[in-house]
Amino acid sequence: MEELGTGIKRIISLFSEQSLKQPVFKEQGRYFIVILSQEKSNLGLTEKIYNIILEKKQIKMSQLIDVIDLHKNTILYHLNILIESNKIIRKGKGKNTFYIIRTK
């Protein structure tokens, strides 16, 4: 109760940092209900991958697997979302494939 009104902001921020689906806040009669999900948010993971590429300037799949610790197919799914939305570019072939931010 020291920092009245900061709890909801902190919950939302922590869920974003962990790429979890955002909590649902409901008013039901005289009660306030918060639904917290442990399910990962795909949008959060896509943004996380984008931010990693932005920070590193270019990155290979093996490096992303090390950083994110997810299966290659999951990471590839999110990379394809970024490619289709023209945010990143795939360069090279095979083991020499890397990803960079698309500049306009």
C-alpha cells in the first residue's frame, strides 16, 4: 500500500517483459476480477525477436535459439511474420542465413 495505484501498471509491465498475454481486468458487481494468463503472447515474442535483431544489427538463427531458448520452428514462424510485414530481411542461404532490419 506504500505506492497506491502502481500495482496494475507493474503487473502489465511484468507481463509484457515476459511476453505473456496481458491480464484481463473485469468489474463484476461489487468485485474486481483480474485474470492472469500463463500463455505466451505471440505478438510479444515477435516484438522481442525484432528488438534483438535491432540491437545486434544482424543475427543468425543459431544465435536467436541461444538467446530466446525456443525451438527453431517457433522462432522461424515469428521471423516470417517480421519478413512479411517488411520489418526485417533474410540474407544468405543455409547456415549462412542471417536476418537484418529493413531500412527504408
